[in-house]
Amino acid sequence: MTATDNRYSRQIVFWGLGEEGQQRLAESSVLVAGLGALGGTLAQLMVRSGVGRVRVVDHDRVSLDNLHRQLLYDEGDAEQAALKAETGGRSLKAMNRLVKIDAVTDRLSGDNILDYMADVDLVLDGLDNFPARVQINTAAVRLQKPWIYTGVLGSGGNVMVIRPGQTPCLRCVFPDVSPDDSLPGTETVGILGPVSAFAASFSANEALKYLSGSPDKCLTGMVRFDLWQNDFEVVPVKRNLKDCICSPSREAV
Ligand SMILES: [Zn+2]
């Protein structure tokens, strides 16, 4: 950052961040898994906030039915069926030249997720299905890597900060959902643009707390909301120390 580059001045003046918090952000790195509605907004907020290194991974292409909620893309991207990591990565680079963007076209899987997660400080969930989240959770427990779960459907969603070893993991909270279960998705239930943006913003704010040196400010419990029904609650969550993969007495599987 140069002396004349004041792009972060409104963040730095905020009491919770300051120069020190901004510096910590610049020294931090995140993986944004998926670059759709959640991931595109998460990635933009990380890049604009000055997180030093942002890796985005997505295998998909932009389509017209993405545009009502996927704020990183436009009609030209949909007409060309552009790869999200490619065109999104270009946009992210244009937002902030101080951030190192690592944009990768790949399908996240149990085989490669550890590699993408190993060298970052925090993992952000921009995924659209539960099995992929379970893979992140398993890898996070194995690596003892914090991640933020963000799920949306219809007009509602959940957000939870997961710090393996300290907080419940995803499997502590959803022990009965099989990783292979085909749960209803946005194709049948739908999804509203503001709901994705709201959930991603909520998660991005948790990420800023964690990365800037205020992890004690992070949410405990799981936020559950429905923006159509005007329901907001923080659900208490507990570690399943006996049966979960995150139990110290069990090997991560
Ligand atoms: Zn657990």
C-alpha cells in the first residue's frame, strides 16, 4: 500500500479494525470454495477489504439463470458461457491490484480439497450442496483449519463459524444427514438474490473479524434466518465429543 493509496481509510477508521487490523488482513489468505452467488460475493468482499491472498476455485460456467443472484457476472459472461473462475478472477483482479488473486478452474473433490486448503488461513463456503460441504468439513478437521459454513435456499439460510478443536464442526450439528443425501436444491425450491448476498455478507464480516485479529468477536452458535418470514435466530450448537469426526478420540475420516 502506498502513502497515497487511501482505499482502506473507511475501514481503518472503524474502531474494530484500525491500522493493525488492516495490516493483518493484508497478511492473510483465504480460499473461497465455489464462485457462484455466495462465493462471488464473498470473494469480492475479501478482495475489496484487502485480504492479501484470495484463492477462488470453481469448475462451472456462467449461465443466464445465474444472473439474478451471482453479482460477479454480467450478460456478456452468460452469452459466452464463460468459466466462472476465469472471468470472475479477471474482475476480482480489476477490483484491487494489491491483492494476489489465485483463480483456479477445477471441481473441488475429496482428492484435491486438502491441497487447496492447506496454505490458507481460512476457508469460506461458496458451495451449493451439502456433500461438498462435508468434504470441506472433513478436510478442515484433518488440517485443524477454520472455515465458515454458509448455506442458503429459498428465502433462508444458515451461517456458522467452525474452528476445529474449539467449536462444533458441521457434523456435530448435522450428524444425521448423509454426505450423499440428495437434498432439495435451488432448482426446485429456488433462491432469492438478496438472500445469497445477505448470507455471504454475514460470513464475510465474520471472516474480517477472524482475519483481522478479533476471533473472539466471531459468532458462537449458528445464525439461522428467513428473510421472507422475518425470522432471525442464533441457534446454540454443541460439540459431539463422543461420536463426531472432530472428537479428539477419533481419526478424521
Ligand atoms: Zn464435529
